[in-house]
Amino acid sequence: MSATGLNRTLVAPQQAPPATGTPRRLKRAWYWVVLGLWLLTGVYIVPADQQAVVTRFGKVVQPRATPGIHLSAPWPIDRITKLRVRQLQRLVIGGDVGDTVLGRMDPLRSQFLTGDQNLIHMRVVVQYSVREPIQYLFRAQNVNQLVSSAVEAELAHRIANCDVDSILTTEKVAIQEATRRAAQRLLDRYDVGVQLASVNIESVAPPPEAAEAFRDVASARADAARIINEAEGYANTIVPKARGEAEKLLQEAYAYRQRKIERAKGEVAWFLQVAREYERAREIHSRRLYVETMEQILPKIRKLVVDSQGNLDLTIIRKGAPPAGGSTER
């Protein structure tokens, strides 16, 4: 063997083999990482104020996932839809406040016809929440539009049964509650899974063309109500006083009647007693009654006493004639 061949034989084992296993290991590691990340898509968290609906290839497999950590099949096998079921959602019928300021308010959406053939502009705020997540997600394509249409229809029905004066004054609260109940029944028939929290009429106003006339009528009604209240207050002051005076007169009349009755009874008793005594001794009692009567009469009249045997000068009597109402005894 030559020296060159020996060197080749000795050097050949020191050469490194071709690196064919490292790329495969790296590729396998990437597969496991991707697989792990894909499996992690099956882990989801539902916050405290939300609920989730899990669908598998479009079919609901978990209708209501409560708050917490949950497991499901990885995406896109299972899809997770989260909803804020406790949050009140708000929609406006008749245009929002900003639309009114900017002049973008749709007059046809805000106009309602009353029972007495008057047009009024109304802005109504509706608040609702999600009651059944499955129905809310899959029963209607646009739940806001459906809720708005249901409330608007029931509101128009209630407004058409009331006159404009009642709507502007006393029936506002009753209309709100009746509309909410009726709209809720209608939405329950549609099975859209929402719960109406409130229907609030924020503003009611006549058309601009008749606004001045409505203000005059409202002012006249306010004056009429004020005058009626003043009259009722005056009546509430006078009537008790008159009743008190009437009661006082009745009591005085009753007392006067009782006094007269008692006095008459006393006189009757006295007369009967005198009559009984008179029957016992007529002569004595006749004389006594005559004397007592004369004792009462004589002090009140002028008297001229003359001797029965003497002569009477009539000129003296004429000169000393008693005044009118007096009398003379001989």
C-alpha cells in the first residue's frame, strides 16, 4: 500500500456524515406547536357579565355557557359566540337627540296620529336585554329592527286610541306601560329572546305649524286649572265655616226650644196647682188673685184719689190728665 492510500484511509473516518435528521426534527416540533395552538382554540373564557353559545358545524351543542373557563372542540369545528346578556341595549324611535340638533330627523318616523285626528311628534327610547341567547342569535337577522317595529306598532295603536290632550298631560305614563306590555307579548310570539326593560316617551310635541296654538291652549288650560283650584280652596274655606255657623244656629234653636218647653211645663204645673187650690177655696183665692193683680197694675198708672162724698172739679182732672198710655182710677 502506498503512503497516499494510507493517508486517505486514515483521514476518511474523520469526515462528518450528511445532516439529514435535523430538519425533520425541527419540522416535527413545528407540527406539535401548531397542533398545540390549534387545540388551545378549544379553550375559551366567558366573562362575568356575558354568556356564550357553542355551535358545532352550525348546530347548537351548548345553548348557554355560564361565566368561567370552558373546553370545546377546536376551531373551526366549534364556534363560540359571546353575548352581554345583562347589558341594556338602547334604541330610539323617532330620531335621536343628535339627529334633531343636526336636522337629520325623519319626520315620518316621529309622527303619530291621535284619536282626535291630530299629528304629534314623539321621540321614544326603548331599552331591552337578551333573555334567551339562542333565540336572540338565530331567530331574527336584525333584532334591533324587529324590536323597534314591534314597539312602534303598539305605540301607534295606543296613540290612536287617545286624544292629544290626554297624551300631552295625564296619559303619558299609562301609554308607556301599556306599550311595553303589548310589545313584549308580540316579541314573545316571535321568539326573539329579548326582554323589554322600559319604553320611555322622552318628548311629545305638536307639529311646528300648530305649536303656537297648542301653547295657547295649554296656557288657557293652566289658567282654568288655577282658577278651579282657587275656587275649590275658597269653597273649602267657606263651606266648613258655613256648616259651623249652621250647626251653631241649630244648637241655639234647640236650646231655645228646650227652654220654652221647660218654661211652659213649669207654667202649666203652676197653673194646675193654683187651679186645685182655687177649687178648694174660691172666695179667698179670688180675693187674693185680685189683690196680687192690682199690686202689679197700680204702680204702673197715674192715680187720682177723691172722697166719695166730696165734689169733683173736672177742670182739675183735665189739667192733670195722664199722659198717653196712662189711666185714671176713681
